[in-house]
Amino acid sequence: MTTPRAPPALNDAQKGDLAELWGRHAPYQIISIGGSRGSGGENDDAGGRGRGGRYGGRGRGRGGGGGSAPSGVAPTTVAPMTLEDEDYHFICRLYSFLRWNLDCLEGVWRERQWRLERKFRREERERRRKKREWCDVNSDKDQNEKESDESDTGGRDDDVAGGQNASDATKMEESCRDSRTVNSLLVLFRKVKVRNKIIMDNNSTVGSESTIIVAPRIRGGKQIVSFDHTSFIQEFLSYENNGGASNEPSINGTFESYLGNFPDRAIASLGCSIGLVVLTLWRRHQQFLNPNSNPLQYNQQQQQPQQPQSQLHPQLATLQTTIYKPRFYNLTPPCHLRLSRIRTSTVGHLISLRGTVTKARPKRLRVLDAGFTCAKCGLHQIRTFVDGKYSSPTQCEDLKCKSGKFVLNRKVANFCDVQELKIQECREEFCEDYMGHSGAGAG
């Protein structure tokens, strides 16, 4: 086993992309913003309805009294999680792993293209040989023999070079064929044939040749990528153990433990790494198409050349709206848990359950975030809801207004489809637990 090396550092463009990607993929958390005072009563001395009246009046409801004592319920707000050092380290490691898989796939596609071209050259030489046999003119025959000998020499050189790389190409093709991670990523990528310029040592272009590269599919919105959990963990560990990334389990741990203990952050990190691969390969594709242009900007043809304007490339603007949602199936045995073993300690961990569906409710919409407009000053603000729990803002964000009346703006609200399933323990697991308890009671 070779010595593991550190994961590749991100360049400035990738760091900027990561900041935008984390802003779209970061999970949300509920943060307490400190104590509050009652605001529901009209008379400060009466105590009103709620806790915290000046004279100890408890009343009905929470936090609605007019007294100046602190309320028992602290106000909360919803905010995205910040990018921690552990998240950044795993994003670099995952990016290196995914990029390596796509590079292997690109090498397989190029090898197949080279084999087809070599087959075409062989057929062309065979056609020339047959044509030479039927040729009657001696001068033409001698000239054809000379050209054929030169082409045959080049073909033999290609065969020798192909024989040297045949074993490596075969191993690479077998690894890509057996890799389920590559098959999962094919949803987002495609094969593209581009022209690559041949540049000599004196920076002079002598020609171009066609090559195969991996390019992303231009898609916006939510993109779901399904991974086999068992295969993904095994391939990722094998890649790191063979020198693909840093191997520091005592400091950073494995991705399996990171995903099991912090699934929200791990899935967000994997989504960001997929986005980094997409944007990096898109920029490389643009460099092949337009070597002298800047892929970050798109120059429009203006009627007044003296006032040029630039905007984002249309494809880049689409990619910047994409949210990648990794999904795992076929979880490893450590994640399997019986329904009877679920405890409060399992909240916030990645687990796999097995049961019988007893009731399935119809699909419905769950609001993710919505816009609210202040009824007094007209200030517009976006409020995010965790787990679909709807709650309107309590106070206007304008320090001069501080109004508590808002109007819901449904046009800017985002929804998702949810379905509630009720499951019960499988008969086999129930019988095993029952027999275990019976045996323990009899003993």
C-alpha cells in the first residue's frame, strides 16, 4: 500500500464556487436569540393573558403578558449552518474521489476511441493492399507500395504503443465497469468530443486532434443522485488507502462515521463536492471550445460598442441554480436498526429501518420558505421553515418599524412533495424479540 497523500487544495475559483454551493446546500438549524418580554397585554400592571405579569399574574397562554419580567419561551430564528473545518476537509476528499472516478471514465472513453481509430486504419491499409494487387500500372504500383510501406510502419508503431497500454486500459475499464459510483454520476455527465490543439515547444500551433472529455449536463433545479451506500463507502476507503487522499482517522475520521453521526452536514458536503466537480469540468469544456474567452462571463452584442456590458454565461447562470441531493440506499449493517430499538439517542443519526407499511397518506405540499411583506413599511423578507413548521415573523427587520403584522406572499414560496408512511415491525423481528423475552423470563 502506498503512502496516502493530502487532498488537493482548492483554487480561488473553486473556493468561490464552494461558498455559493454551501449557501444553497447548507442545512438549517434553529437558534435561540435570547429571552423576550411579554407583548400581549394592554395593561402593564394587569398581567394580561400570558406569563410574566408584574404582580405574578400567570394567565392563559405563553409569553403574552404585558409585564416586564422575562418570558418563559425564548424567541428563536432559523439560520443555515456555517461551513466548519471538518466539512471543508471532507468536501476536498470527496471532490478528489469523484474527480478520480470521472478521470478513469474519461480514460476508458479515450481508449475506446483510440481502438476504433486503430481499427479504421487497419481496414484502410487492407483496402490499399487489395487495390495495389489489382493495379496494372507499374509506376502507380511502385508509388502505392512506397506509401503503403510508410503507412504500415506507422500502423505497426501504433500497435506496439497499444500493446504497451493494453493492460493498463483493461484494468481501468474493469474498475469503471465495476464501480457503482461512476454509474451514479452518469446522470449528471456526458461524453463530448472536442478538438485539442497540438502546440510545439516554440508555442506554434501545428494542428489539432480530436479527443474525448467528460462534460456536465446543463440542468437546473433539484438533481437527485442515488448512491449505493455499501459500494460508495468501500470504494472511497479503497481510494484513500491507495494514496488518493489523507488518511487521518484519529483527527478527521472516516466518511462512514461522519455520515452516520452528522447526516445533514455529510449530505450537504457531498452535494457541494458534486457541484464543484460539475463547475470545474464545465470550465474545462469551455476552454476547449473557446480557448481565448473567459467562461465566467458572456459578452452580449451591443448596439453601442463604446458601452460594452457583460453578464454571467447562460449555462453558468443555470448551473448556479442547481441543488444536488445525494440519496443513499443499501446501507451498511451498522446503520440497520429495529423499530423496537429506537431511542432518543438515535435522533439526528443515519439509520435504516425495516418494517411493514400499514398506512400511506396521500402526497401533499410542504412549504420550505416563503416571503412576507410588512403591512406597515412594506419591507419584504424571506422566512425559512424547518420540517415544514409554518410560523410567521414576529417582528419587522426594519429597526424603525418593528411592526408585527405581515402579509404572506405566496408567489415566492418554495414547496416540496412529502408523504407520510406509517410502518410497524416485521413479523420475523417481532417473533425474535418475543422469543428472546420469553426465554429470558423463563430463565
